Amino acid sequence: MDTERFLEILNRTLSEKRYFHSLMVSKAAEELAKRYGGDVQRAAFAGLVHDIAKEMKPEAQLQTMQKYSILLDDVERVTPKLWHAIAGYALLKYEYGVTDEMVLDAVRWHTTGRKGMPVLSKIVYLADCISEDRDFPGVEEVRAAAERSLDDGYLEMLNRSIEGLLHFGALLHMGTVEARNELLLTRRDVSAAT
């Protein structure tokens, strides 16, 4: 992972604010990886590049996905806010030569989550939400949950994301719903077994 190369790319393609956010997510991902047994180097790198396509125009994001024959589900097709993660995945894989599938997965799913998320992807999803530069209502509760466990933080953020989308009457991505249900079912199975 050529961090210096990507620092240059991000510095050139992102605003100062988004570049700073990328650095903060990298730092948060590294800290979460140290705490929860993730790969620290991969986490820091994935956190750094997670928003690589964030400031591309929506048309360019869509063209990137079409260029590499990436199919969008019904919700993704009509929700441009989700495109940067998918376009970022495509850019990293096909244009910048990133071959680490764990890093690519973390970038691809950092906006919605999904069922069966590996540790690295959960770390990047959560780091994006609790990095030092974040100040949305409830962020302290998410940070506190992340102190208890990775899954507690992940679940708290999934819940808040779903609540926010429902509040605004927005579509729910099935990856988010399935990720939340999976965590809740796992906890029920554990408590039923004890």
C-alpha cells in the first residue's frame, strides 16, 4: 500500500476539508484496529482512501461505475449520496491498481454497511462516523458504544442511520437493514444459548 502516493492523489483531488476528514478517518480506523484486533496498516490505508471519489461530480461517479460494469441495486440507482463509495471502489481497483480485496470491500461498503461485514469493513464504517472531525447529534453516544465493542459501535451507528433516513422519509438500503438484523440476531442467539 503506497500511502505516500495516495496522500498526493487525495491532496490533488479533494478539498482541504475532505482531505482533513480522510486523515482523521485513517487515524480513527488505526485506533479501532489496534483496540479490536484488526490489521492496523490496512485499516489506516482504507480509512485514508475511503472518500477518494467523494468530490467527483455525480455524473462522473456514475460514468465510472458504468465504465466498469458495476450494477447498482434499486436504492443505489436513485441515491447519488451512495455513489462515491461504489465509484471509489472502482477507481481504486481498476484505475489505481489496489488489489487488496479487504481494503476494497471496506471502501465499497463504508456508507451503508452490509450483512457479513468483515472486521476491517466494520472498522472503516465506524471510523468514518466517529472520527475527531465529526460533530453530528449523537456522535458521543456512538463513540461511547465503540468504546464498549466494535459491534456495539457498529450497531449504534446503523440504528442512528436508519432512524435518520426514516425521519427524512428516505429509502433504506437493504445492506444497512440486513447488517443491523444480523447483529441483533447474533446477540439473540448468544443470549439464548447462555
